[in-house]
Amino acid sequence: MSEISILDLQNLRHLIGGYDTSHCKMTEYANEAKDPEIKKLFEDAANSAMKNKQDLMKFL
């Protein structure tokens, strides 16, 4: 793989941080949800955000 530029690293940091924040928020929303369907929706969103974060971390 070619070298990663400073701009690429900054963009990765921004994206990874966003997915981390989304994961935390969606997990908290899932914990607060009473409706099982809504709870599942938030859990799936949290899992997706974590997977995206982990995929982006592979570039570092």
C-alpha cells in the first residue's frame, strides 16, 4: 500500500471518531429503549458503527 498523507490521516481520525461517537450514542439509546423493535434498531446501528470503525482502523 502506498503512503498515507497527513490529510488522509486527518480524515481517518475524523471518520473513526464519528463512528465511535455514533456507537456510544446508539448503545445508550438501545439501553434506554422500551420497545423491542426500536431497541433492536439501535443495537444494529451500534454494531454497524463499530464494524465501520474497526474497518477504518485497519488503514492505520
